[in-house]
Amino acid sequence: MIKYAVVGAGWISQQAFLPGVAQSENSKVSAIVTGDRDKAARLANFYGVGRIVDYDGYDALLGSSEIDAVYIALPNDLHADHAIRAARAGKHVLVEKPLATSEQDALAMIAAAREAGVFLMTAYRLHNEPGTVAVLEHIRSGAIGQPLFFQSMFSFQAAAGNHRLKAASWGGPLQDLGVYCVNAARHIFAEEPIEAMAMVNRPIDDPRFREVEASVAALLRFPSGGLAQFVASFGAAPVDTYRVVGTSGDLELDPGFRFETATKLRLRRDGDVRETQFPQIDHFGAQVKYFSDCIMAGTPPEADGEEGLADLRALVAIEKAGLTGQPQSITSPPRGRHPTPDMVRLTPATDRRLVL
């Protein structure tokens, strides 16, 4: 049983991670690190968590034997500091995406984990979800021929006051939603993008978007000629879907990204349409179960720090392209690992959660 500290007890921890760990069978939450002790006490009582720590007590917790790993669900600009401190204390690190706010910080996180001999995993829960992996297996088997272009939309209406609308936290729809699109495209083409173009929209009459864009439209070019196009938005109706068109067929995953709904795959080829409805799993339970399996087996996770860094490089290029109106080059080494069926964990979903 791998013992975790949840660092940051906000919405994603309450809605998804804490309930998911309870479904994992091989993991438990032993501590909650937060600045809101009253909220933490209610969560700890609900989930049977033995210790509550404020941020001043974080290093002491890391120095104890009470935890083996941390899950970092803080605003983006706080990822690097808390991850590096955990790694240096010998704790494994699962950190929400984007991995960091700069390539320099991401590299420091990777180096800290490597030097300490611990695992750093970027929280790509979809790598452990059956529909996502089935898309990649279809493409690898030649079901649509050579993939040529990818198109995606991921959007919802963000609530005013959310930290994801703060520039200081490197918030915005690109970082929060666009990262899913970038990650999907990279594995679909099994390549790293080499160029980015983008346009952004920030409506002047909506106070939510005083600091960040409402919508980002991006285009990525891949070495083989593949093109990936997506729109990510915090100011539109909820949509999450993507489609891949190849030389002899196409496939669509709709829904494709969110954890609240089961994925559904539609494959079209030679006039034939086949649909596959995948089971609703607990994405966060599957993710933590996989990471704990890796820790116990001593096997590095596929979605490691370098995986998060590869997406970060693309995000930074897209952001700059949107700000300047000029194409931006991207340089990342090829990735030898991609999500595979052995990484899927069919962890059952749960309705037992406490959201404060």
C-alpha cells in the first residue's frame, strides 16, 4: 500500500483524487497539506486521513515515514517548488499538468527526481483509460491508414474567481484544456511537433478574462506532415471531442477528455461505421493505481517528467505564437514510450465524495 500526501485540497482533489484513491486498492491518503485547516478536517474525517499539515509543516511531513509519495494539485506556478522539495526528501511525485510554468523549472524537477532516485509522474490520467488507449491501438494497427490530421475542441464555462483565470498562476484555457489536445496529438502521430501557430480571443466585456484569454486556437505541425488543430476555451459550452483522419479512414472519440463521462469511439472506414462504448472508470483511481504499481515494482512510469516537459514546450510555443502572430519552432527529442494496453486500469467509478 503506497501512502500519499495530497498537497492542495481544492476542487480537483475533492472531486476526483481523494475519491479515486479510495477505489485504487493499492493506495491510501495519509496526509492532507493545505492552508484551510477546517476544510481539511472535514475531508480527513470523511476519508479517514490521519494527518493534516499546513504549508509550513510540509518539509517536516516529507521528512517523516508517514508518506511514500505526494500528489501536487496546486496552482501551476507552485508545482516546481513543492515537487522538488518532495523529491529531495526521497518521496515519489505525482504532479498535475502542466508540469511547470517554464522549461527551466521542469528540467529542475526532472533532475531532482533523478538525483534522488524517485519517480516523477505527470498526471495524464487518460493514459490509463481504455478508450484513449484503444484509439492509439487502432492507429498502430493501421485501422485508418497513416494519420494525417487531428482536430479537437475542448471547452466549458469557467467560473469567475477560479485560480485558472489568474495570469500569475499561468492560468488559461491553453494550459488547462489545451494540454490534453497537445498530448493526444503527440501520441496519435507518435512524434513531437516541430512548429506551432495560434490565435487567441479575449473579450473586452467579460470580466473573467481580464488576465487570460477566453479561447485559443492552435495548429501544430509534425515531422511526418501530420497536422493537429484544436480550440480550447473557458468561455463556451461544454464540449470535449477529437477526431483523427487518416489515408483510409477516420476515428472519433466523443467524449474524449473529461473524467466525468465514459469515452465512446467511432471508427469509419470503407463505408463501415463501428462504435465502441467504453466503461466508465474512475480516472484518478486508475492513475494512482498505475503509479503505485510502478512504485512497488520499481518500474518508471510512462508519463514521466520528460512527458510533461514535451507538452510544456509545445504550450510555450503556442502561447508565444498567439501573442506574436508568428509561427514558433519547437524542439523536443523523440519519445520512445506511449500509452499501451498494459497501462489501463479498470478502476470502478464511485459516487462517494465530499466537495466543500
